[in-house]
Amino acid sequence: MGMTLAEKILARASGQERVTPGQYVTARIDLAMAHEGLAAVFMNLARAGWTKVWDPSRIVALLDHYVPAPTERSAEIHKVVRAAVKQWGIQHFYGERAGICHQVLPEKGHILPGMLIVGTDSHTTTYGAFGAAGTGIGFTDMAYVFATGKLWFKVPQTIRFDLQGKLPEGVMSKDIILSIAGKYSAEVAQYKAVEFIGPLAEEMSLASRMTMSNMAVEIGAKFGFFIPDQKVSDFLQGRGQTSFPLISPDADAPYEAIYQIEVSSLEPQVAYPYSVDNVRPVSQAQEVKIHQAFIGSCTNGRLEDLHTAVKILKGKKVHADVRLLIIPASWEIYQEAIKDGTLGALIDAGAVIGNSSCGPCFGAHMGLLGSEENCIAAINRNFKGRMGSQKAQVFLSSPATVAASALEGKITDPRNYL
């Protein structure tokens, strides 16, 4: 019997011919990523008397959650991160000059199909869009990885979502993953690997795939894969990579479940507070007043997302009672959006452009909400208090729905503007 993507990667990383779900393995880590969490990792190892890391070339570090540092505490965290980078000789440190970790690592050529990657961020599942096994871990586990280069895993069961049909105009991959969460719950893939397959998965852009892999963790997934193809090869060529295998699951691999997802009649989706799986179609969500609209984050801050917003906003003005905040996911995207006129069109429409960082998604600074305020956001979580006041509400949607809602001052179907 064959193996799934997760099984193949964990078998290779643990030096075994094959592994099976439920088996515990100790695997060699191909790449470790840390943002501001590197400070906690550094302090954990310092308390243990550890002064070196297993391989400085296999660690990527940057700053993205508190950029620029909004408080004295965050500035001190940044100081610790920079000290750790120097002491350990970490070779790949981008500081605050690159953007959000999950966008930056693929752009800089650090992600390859078949890799086993851990990060101090839950949305490390994003790398599954490239056929890599990415997962978030805590600071203590990461300290162990930094010290040894290894970590234990329980081999997960794998479920498949077979994406069929053609997306209607105004509907994006974000709407698909929200629909999956709403239909199957935020627990459907708890400690399981997910494979997104089918004709639509093959047609999707890498940006759209990254959105779905990013939010695979919101349905509980340990890993969230797309099968790597020529689009992955094309993206990685010229980013420091020359040749690499395009790993794929075996035809006879066993799956715990396969769900057929037909999207041809899917309408834009909205996740209501305070859960990612509290989802309604936009036709049942309209008339909710909003005060802020946000497009950005590691989920939807890519050029494709900004272009979608421009298609709706160009030549129009954001509603007088709405604050529209746009944050490109990386400085590479930011520069491209300057060159092609995207940022200019968004500014003309009334948007405020922020520097590439996690910004309001993490609730650290920039664009926080006051009490009784509503925000519609193209991000990944809408938990209570995540974006400021405990009395504020965050509604999740695609960039298209965010843009249309910003125009009308209430949750709006983007198809009205396309």
C-alpha cells in the first residue's frame, strides 16, 4: 500500500522506508522558522546552558508581528532576537525588512517540495501550498529543535478535499476554505494532514493555494498540502533553487476520508464572530454595519488579493464611515504593487497603506478596534479581542468581499461590483 504526502515526508525525515498513521517517529527537521518567538527560544536555551544551535544554515529568522516596535516591551524582544541571531550565527535573518514570515520564506527560496518545516507560528501550514510539510510548534519544542535538529511526530491520518467545478466570478479560494470550515467544522482535520486535490486545485494560482494551506490549521490540520506542480517549479526558479523533485502521494495511498467540494454554485462566504466555522453565505450576512475593513496578513496580503480589491475599488471612494487598511504581505509585493499602480489606485479610493507586517491581524498594533466596532477582514481568525477591544467584532471574508463592504459601509456581496 502506498503513502500520502505526510507519510512520505515523515518516513524520509525519520530514516524509514515507510510509516503508518498513529506511529510515533523522531524526524530530522529540514528548516526551522522563528519570528519574534525566537526571543523565547533563546531564553529557554540560555536557561538550560545551551550556547549553540544544531545548524545555523537551517534556521530562518525575521521580525513581523511587532513591526515597527510599538511598545518598549516589543523593542526589548527585538533586541533579544538580534542578540540571538549574532550569538548563534544564524545565516538567514531578514529583520523587519522583508515582511510576513509565511510570504517571505517562499519568496527567498527557502521552501521546497518534500521538506519538513517547523515554525513558531501556527500558520506554518502555509508551506503546504508548495508540497512541503509545514507545521507550527511552541517555543519549548522549538528550543529542542534548535538544540538537536529533531522533533517527534505522531504520523497523522490524511483526509482529502476534492475541489470540483469552476469558481464563479467574485468568489475566491478564501470562500472555499471558509465554506469547508462552516460545513465540516473547525475540528474536522484535528491532528490530521489535509490534501487539497482535484481539477480546481490544479487550476489555482499559488497565491490562492497559499490562502487555503494557511487556513488548513483553522480546521485543525497538522499539515495542509497541495500537490506540487509546474507552478511551484516556475515560482521557485530564480529564487536560489535550480532543481528539486516534485513529490506526490501514491495512487494507492489510504485516506481516512475524501470529501467532494463542488464550487460552481458557491457564493462569497462570511465567518461571523467569534469562530472561523460560524459561516454564512454573504446573502445572509448583508446589512451588518462595519467601521473598518482590512486586507492583508499571511492569509490574503498577496498581489492577487490587492488586484482583486482594485478591480472593485478603482474610481470609487470608500464609505465615509469606514477605515480601509491595506497591508501587503511582503516588501516584494509592496514594491510590485507600487510599480503596477495598485497602491496608487487603493490610496485614491481612500485606503490607508501600512508597512508589511502582521499588523491588526495579531492585535499588536495598527488598526485596532474600539468597543462596539465591527471589522470585515481578509485574515484567518476572528476570536474575541483578537483585533483590539473585547467588545469589538471581526468578520472574516475574501478580499473581494472586504473591498465591496468598504464601499457601502456594510457587509456587501462583491458580485455587485464585478
